[in-house]
Amino acid sequence: MLWQQLANGATMGMIYALITLGLTMVYGVLRILHISHAGIFAFGGYIAVAASRVSQNLALVVAAAMLGCGIMGVLMQKWLYRPLLAESKVVSLIASIGMFIFMEDLFRLMAGPYVLPLPVLAPLGLDRFETAHITGNQLVVLIASIALLIVAWFLINRTRLGLAWRATEQDFETASAFGINIDRAVASNFFLGSAVAGAAGVLVGFYYNSVYPTMGSVPAYKAMAIAVMGGLGNVWGTVIASLILGLVETFLVTSPLAFILPRDSIAFVALILVLLFRPHGLFGRR
């Protein structure tokens, strides 16, 4: 039972990490809480449903969702956030929440208010693999999530593009003076973060075999809580906080505390405790 719960918690934690990664990256560069990021996550699920009618190969469906969501993120940055950069950050936050609500209603109008199945097949037949402690679907989600996080880490820490992101995060004007194209750096940052969110939408739809208009509602506030717990703008703090939350949720659900503390409230309780005792996050800078 212990190993089964560890597998369940790690799976949810990795999904949370993928969802929150883009939110953390955007905050690191623009200092904006990108709540509509959860709408892009749901958009990835709907792209997967459409792509599955052409091919049921999970890898191809994930690639299609990442491309579509990456483009959506760039357009959102250009038409929603860029005109508001000179305004107060509260204005951008309100605009982001409004965009998220708009996207949910748009999904409902275009695809219907129903739960749609996502009939895709995992590569190498892994979805038929099962042991006493981990299912094939969990194995697929874990492998894909770890691979995507490793790629993101490599881009952030080992490429000139990642160097441009980190320089832009520290100081826009100085980075521009050293020859960094700020618009390109910000757009590529949105593209990668949104592409990872799209992949998370596909993996969640694959894991639960369901895609629906409000599938981003709960991840929206959990991602915000995780980003704060990990230290706003801290990518690896986000990953560790995601794993901690996934494991805590999984173990509490099977404990007597589940009758007092519902699963979806745990992120808020953790957020309150972190803000009380360590406001800059578990792994953030003062």
C-alpha cells in the first residue's frame, strides 16, 4: 500500500509540476501571475481530443498540443500582456483571470459542457503494463513528465536562450543594453511554458480519459499555491513543492483526516502556512 501511494503521489506531483512550470517561468520574467495559464492547460486537452481523431499515438498528440499551446501562449503575451506592462501588476492579474474565464466559456460553447474521452495509445504498449504498485498509465505520465522537465532544465540552464531568460529576469534594461532581444526572449519564454502546460493537459486527459471545459479550474489555484510555496520564479522550487503537494494529498486522502480536510483544500492550507512562516517560499530568495 505504501509503494502504491508513493506512485500515486509522485504521478500527481509531476503533473502539478508541468502545470506550474509555465506560471513560474512567466512570473520570473514579467512578474505577472499568469492565471490564464490554466486555460492553456485545458486547451491542450482539447487539441489532444481533436488530434486523436487523426492519430491515436500519444507522442504525436502531445507534440500537436505543445505546438498549439505554445502558439496560443505567444499570442496571449503579445495581445494581452504586452499592452499592460506599463500598468500596475494588479491590472495584468485581473486581465489574466478574465481571459481564463473567457477561455472556459469558449470551450463550453465550442465543444459542449460534456466530458470528452481521450482515446490515445501510449508508445510501446506501456498502457497495458501493470504491476502491484504502478499502472502503465502512471508510468507513461512519470516518464513523459520527467523527460519534459529535463528538457526545460537544459533550455533554462545550458543554452543561450536560457541565459537570455535569466538576464531578462534580473533586469530588462541591462539585458537589452547587452544586446538581448527582449521581445524575442519573452515570447520564447511564453512559448515554452505554454507548450509544457499543453503537454500536461494531454497527460491529464490521458490519465483520467476525460477532457472538459473546467478542467483547468482546480489546477489554476493549485498552480498559484505551488508557485508561491516553491518561491515565485524558482523553477526547481516549483518542482519540489509540486511533488510534496502530490504526496501529501495522496496520503491524506487515505487517512482519517480526509473527512476534515478535503483533498482540494490542502494546497490552500499549505499556502497559508507558507505565507505565515516563510513568505518568500520554501526555496525562494528574500
